Amino acid sequence: MTAPRRRRRQRPIRTAVALVVVFAIGLVAGEALHGSGPSGRRQTIVRTLDPLPLVPVERTVTVTTTAP
């Protein structure tokens, strides 16, 4: 008669996975709280920028042709 096989303990793996999940949830919650900023103190500033005038480029082009 053979001895029944023992199941391997999966407790350390499950514990590690649970710790990683809890850590990830903590990171997400911390970023959500940190990213919200102070409430009631929001201000929007709108600025219109006028384009700068274009300076004309003075360029001399010389074309030389030869007669056939």
C-alpha cells in the first residue's frame, strides 16, 4: 500500500501575493489622495499671446544661364 501524497503548502505564495495586492492598493489610494490637491482653491488663468511680427528676410538671388 502506498502512502497518500501530501499537498505542498501554498501558504507562503498566497501570503506574498496578498502582500503585493495590499501594497498596490495602498499605492493607488495614496496617489489618488495626493493627486487631488487642495479643494476649493482652484484658479484658472487664461492668457492670450499676440504673435511677434515677422522680420522680412532680405535675400539676393543670382541666376546665371549660358546661351546655347
